[in-house]
Amino acid sequence: MKKRCWEINFAILYSGQFVSLLTSAILQLVLIWHMSATTKSAFILSAASFVGFLPGAILGVFAGTIVDRVDRKIAMIAADLFISFVSFALVIAVRNGGIQLWLVFVVLAARSVGTAFHTPAINAAVPLIVPKEHLTKCAGYTHSIQTVSVLLGTALAGALYARLPISAFVAFDAGGALIACFATAFVHIPNTAKDGNTSSKTNRDMIHEIKDGIRIIRQQKGISAVISFYAVFMILLSPIATLYPLMSLNYFNVSTLRASAAEISYFIGMLTGGVILGITGGFKRKRFGIPFSIALIGIPTLLSGLLPPSGFWFFVAYCFAMGFSAPIYQAPVTALLQERIKPDYLGRAFGLFGSVASFALPIGLIFSGLFADRTGIPLWFAITGILCLALSALMFVYPTIRTIDDNEKTKLPT
């Protein structure tokens, strides 16, 4: 019975998370459609994306430090309650009229702040309830849950958008956050803030604690190298998802219905990769698995850029391959941090990790915006694929990554 206890805890925790992720996915898509229909402004949409990532990117490391000071369960519940409170306040504000643009920006910023605390908290909590040998599998299942929520959320948003007011979708999101809170409350998560977390027992200032967390990560040279490569990888890959519609509509010259097939194929690939990873546990040796997964993404990206305008359905197949590779890369990296960083510092580690990913998106978009219009989108796909393959090759020979599995049994720095 004790052996199965962690599985029950994990299932309860992520059942609540699934509901919250689903309602969030519905709201996010509805807000994008609402702004597109009411403003017809690309600038407004870009500004909304900026507001949606910047607070979380800036707060990431600070939020992770606070998470390391408190009970992880309390941090997750507080973050969800904050999002729910803001959403309910918005429902009250717009109950007698349409939602104004500035209120949409408030919701996006508030959600970014809540996510900045919630993501490192849940990632730091998982290794406290899941045995080390099952972390990669659980990361694969987590990826699948996130993918299903996006797919199902897209379908529900499309079915309900014309039938319900915006305030109803905001209320759904607030309710989803509350359900996640109730699920989290029923899960037993050891409180590291009471079990030897030095930072919670001293009066050291936050900046010192952030530096201390960065020091711990840097001492784990394999970890710091993986995070550095991850930043480069995200800068390369993040614009590709944005360019999917332009690739389909402008280069392959297909209808919007067919263009959606490429993105659906990508998400189905992600779901398939996450499920297979959850069943098999992925590569035993991370020094092979992580670089290989980058190559697995780079190859179909390169091949997509070499397709003729008549090769759309090959592009759809390549999108599946790219999606399939995503969890095979991200899940082992997440599990690696959970395995190798002491629980006292996991909040800061994932806060830094989240900030790196958040800042990589606009940097990648700037580069793609500067070059894709000049070189053409297919050539940009090909260049990105080549750079991913080069990055993979470099990771295979990089010293601290080659020995990352050997370092797994070394004593963690204190």
C-alpha cells in the first residue's frame, strides 16, 4: 500500500492541475480571439503577449526564492487563489458590460505573476512525493496532461466562444484554479521549510539567497551546462511555433482549415511522445537522451525548410515528429533538476529555469523577425534545423554533459 501512496498523491495533484490548465487554455484562446476581433491590431496582440510573459520572466528567480522559504503546498494554493481572486474580481467588474482592453491586460499580467510562483512550487514539490527513479516518467505524463489540456481547450473554446460572454470564461478559469487548490490540499507534500531549509531559519536577504541558489546550480556543472544549452535551444526553437501559420498559409498556400492540421499534428505528436515517455521512462543515460532529442527536433525542422510548395502533407508529418520530440527533451531536463538539486534550492532552480525560457521567447522572435522576412520562412526553418543539429553535436562532446550521469552519485554541494 505504501508503495502506491506516491502514485495516488501524484494522480490527485495533477487531476486538479488538469482542470486548471484546461480552463486556462480556454480563456487564453478566447482572449486572443476577443482582442483580434475588437482591435484588429497586430501591435495589441504583440503587447498582450509581452504583458503575458514579462512579469513571470522578471519575477521568476525572486518567486523561486520565496517558494524555497515556505511550504510548497501553501505556495501552490496561494498562487492559484491569487489567480482565482483576480478572475472573480474581473467577473464582477464586467458583469453588466463588455470587457475592456485594459482589464484583459490586467488578467494576463496577474496570471503571469501567479504562474511565476506556481510553476517552481509544483516542480519543486514533485520530487518530494515521487521516487527518484520515476521522475522522468512522471514528467512525461505531466507533458501529456498539458498537451491534452491545450487540445481540448482549443476545441471547447471554439464551441463556446460565440455562445457565452467573456466574463463566463473568466469565471471558468477562476473555478478551475479553485479546483486545483482543493486537489492540492488533499495531497501530502513534506514541508522542507520545517525540515532543514536553512534559508527559512535565517535573516539573510533575498539577493543573498538568490546568489546562493545560483552558486548551487553553478557547482553542479552538468546542470549549469544543460540550462545554458537550453537557453540557446529555446532561442532557436521558440519562433518556429509562431511561424507555423505563415509557413502553411503563405508558402504552402493552403486554407486555414488545412493550416490547422499542422498545429494539431504537432500537439498530437507531443501527446504521443509524452505518453511513450511516461510508459518507458525514456533514455537511461541523459548524456545521450538530451542531445539526441535536440537532433530529433532539428531533423524534421531542417526537412520542413527543404520542402517544395506542394509538400504540405509532408510538413504535417514533420510537425508530428517535432511535437513528438518536445517532451523527450523537456521531461528529462525537468527530472534532472529534480534529481540533482537539493529540495531546499529547487524553487530557485526552477525559478531561474522559467525565467530563461520566458526571456528566450522574445529574443528568438526578434531574431526570426529580422531574418525570416529577408531570407524567407522555409530557409529560416532549414537554418534552425541545422543550428539544432550543431547544438546537439556540441552537447554530445561537451565535457560536463558527457559525464552528467557519472556525477549523479556525487554528493550535492551544501
